[in-house]
Amino acid sequence: MISKLPRWVEYGAFILALVAGIVNSIGLLGFKHQSISHLSGTATLLGTGLVNATFSDVLHLSIIIFSFLVGAAISGYFLRSGALKLGRNYGGLLYLEVVFLIGATYFLTQGSSYGIYLASVACGLQNALASTYSGAIIRTTHLTGIFTDLGIMLGAKFSGKPFDQRKALLLLLIVTGFIAGGTLGAYLYALFNFQALLIPAGICLLLALSYSIYSSKVGG
């Protein structure tokens, strides 16, 4: 079991969860009340759509799911490992996420569905950035697995097993970041409509720059 988690992982997880919360909030408020950062609801809509919806609706939902998969595949190709490690190409992937979010902003402001597809690629890419810490799956674009891990940890603690406080802190930071992102996203959407997506794009850009600088200093 990992006993000490690098601080950059905690900070990065919180910020990425904040970004995902903002993006998902904007999607829910501005694009057919549809989630972007995770696929459970989209997959359910696809399933029901096979019975009740038109072919175009089914195709649209299928492309959203495929787009998320493409984003995760991009991360998988460049990282080639699930282990969190300083020096991996997280910065480069964050720059790509910035590009996808800017593209999503452009197309959504034009009323094009391509925007939602690019936003889904961005979320899939981000969700695959961080993988495992001390046996926990780190996912920053949705909270189901996070709450599951927290529940397992609490149950284990009540049964007398050791409680990993650092891992619990990481999971709680992700929860806090995602919820805060949802709040901020609602506020930003009310002010800027779909152009609010430029805010999480800017956050990703700053995070990528910070990671690149930090990695070069520590690694060098």
C-alpha cells in the first residue's frame, strides 16, 4: 500500500474534478439537459432510444459514447501505463484537452452537435489521465466509483481494518471539486452561455503549464 501520496496528485485531481464539474454542468444546462462528463445516463438514453427514439437520436447518442471512448484511447496511447508517475505526458494531454474544449465552444455557439462530441472526447481523455492510487481507481469526471470506494473504506474501517486517510482525502477532494465545478458551471453558463467552456479550457491550460514547470524542476 502506498503510504505517501505526492501533493501534485491531490491538487491535480481536485482541479480536474472541478473542470469536469464545470463542463458537465454546462452540458446539463445548455445541451438538451444531457450529461457530458460520464456515460451512464447517455447509455441509458441510448438503450431506451432503440425502442422509442428516432434513428438520428440513436446515432447522436452513439457518437457521444464513441467520442468519450476516443478520448480515453488517446490518453491510453500516450500514457501506455495506468500507474501515476511524475514525468508522464500529462501536460501534453492537458493541452489536447484545451484544444478539444475550445473546439467544443466554437461548435456549440454555432448550434452544432460537433461541440458536444468534442466535449465528450475531452472528458474521456481527462478521465483516463489518472488511474490508480493505493488500489483505488481515480476518476475525475464522475463520482459513482469515488463514493463506492469511500463506502468500501468506511465499511472496512468499521470491521476493524486500517483506514487509509490519505486515500480518503484524495477521494473527498475529487467529490468537492466536482460539486464546486457544478456550482461554478451553472454561474458561468448564466453569464456566458456556451462560451463558459473557455473557463475550464483556461484552467486546463494553466494546469498543463504548472505541471510542465513542476515536472521539469523536480525531474531535472
